[in-house]
Amino acid sequence: MGENKMGSPTAKEIAEMIDRSPPTLSELETLLFPVIQYFDPHYHYAEKVGTDRPTMFVANHSVWSIADLMLPYGLKKHLDQDVRPLGDRMHFAKMAPHRKLFEKLGVVLGTRAVLRALMKDQQSILIFPGGAREVLKRHDEKYTLQWKKRVGFVKLALEGGYTITPVGVSGGDDIFDILLDAGHFLKTPLGKFLGGTDFAKKYLRGGEELPQMVRGMGFSTIPKPQQFHFVFGDPISLDDYQDRIEDDEAMLEARSLVAEQLLSQMEVAHEFRAKSMKEGSWIRQMAANF
């Protein structure tokens, strides 16, 4: 979750986001139909979540965020639970071609003010702490968490009295092969020059948010039809840290607890996917490895 550096939303805009009705299951199925059919998502242990109280879902980002919106769909389908995903500022830029789609899917701008308003309204939330950096991960960062020292989501969960529910995602980092990434580019003379410009600092976080050059099926950029598996962990209570919210070391410790649980769910998701792909359609197996 990152602050919106393109201008924070006004109180009126936040209220409109919060009051906007989340999509129905029928709407989600219609909007996401091509994605659902193509990636064949599977959801495991969703019953652990429960519906008696809101929670903060924390998941690992997939390359290009393709997996992310299948998670709200799965919760709605299997538990009839609404969740509000938080999106990076890039998704709400005036020129973003998918902005209207994201709004229809219930995504809201990921600022602290918006998150606090959602918690005050007792809505469940979906956060990808790695943000754009994790979406634009590098070739050697497959299924890693790029959280740096971010602890804001932990502090806000404590502030709002929310549990944190880890959701491990498998499949999203296998839909593309990363040929060139920001790390490669920034080592070139041009990259070194552009990385220090005001433009790069303002819009690309010093070059870290440069998009990758990828290969999907064959030599195209069509993503490989990998199955996606989502594994829900037990909700994590951070009550032991309630009186230590201003202690940075304690917040890093709490964040590590969440990260460990999330990585564990990711491993389970990998196992489910490997078994399912082995037993599934040979056509999907062949296409996913083409």
C-alpha cells in the first residue's frame, strides 16, 4: 500500500469510494469471465476466513497484477464475502485504460485515509504490501515478497482492530518469462542517466517501476494459461503488539510474522497447482509450457 503521490483524495471522494456498492457475483463473473476461463482459478481453505468480522487480506502480487482480481471473485463465490482491493495510484491515473474497469470491480485508491475510512465502515480489505515494485519484479525475484521495510499495513490493522488473513497465490509468476527488467535497464548508460532524472524519481520511483520485457506463449506477450491457486491461511491476531505500535522494531517483527505465514501459504499453493496441472488437461499443460 502506497500513498498517492498524484494528489490525495478529498473527503468527498473518499466517501464516494466507501459508499460505492461492491460488485455482485454476477457482475464479477461478467467482468472477469475471460480471465476466469483462461486461468481456471482454484480456492483452498476459504472456510478459514469466516464471515463474522471483517479482516485485512494480505497477498503476494503477481506479475502485471493479472491474478489479483480473481481473489475478490473467489471470496464472493465461495463465502459470499465482499472485499475492497486497494490499488496503486497508477490504476487511477486519468489516462489509465483500465481505470473504469477497476472501479466497477470495487478497487479503491490505496491511501491511509481511504483505508481508515474502510475500516471505520467495517469493510474487509485486500492489500498487496509489495505494491508496484512487486508487480514489476525482476527475473530472479519469482514468488518473492518485495515489501522493503513497509509496516504501514500492520500499524493500520492494529489501529483498526483488524486481524490479518494471509492468502498465498501460485501461478501468477509463471504466466510470463521475464527477458529484461528494470535492473538490467538501469545498468545501461541510458538507464543510469534516466534513473537520476526528475521524471524517473517522480513517476517511476527512481526507475524501479519500469515495466519488464516479457515473453508469454511462444514468442508473444499472450500470458501462458497457467492455473491459479489461492490458499487462505488462518487469520493472524496482532493483539500482542497493540501497545507497541510506535515501536518500529516491534512493527517489523509483526510484519515478519505475517510474511512467514504468507510464504507458507504460497508453498501450499505451489503444491496444489503442481498436482492439479499434472492431473489436468494436457492441452493446458502444453500451452502453459509453450
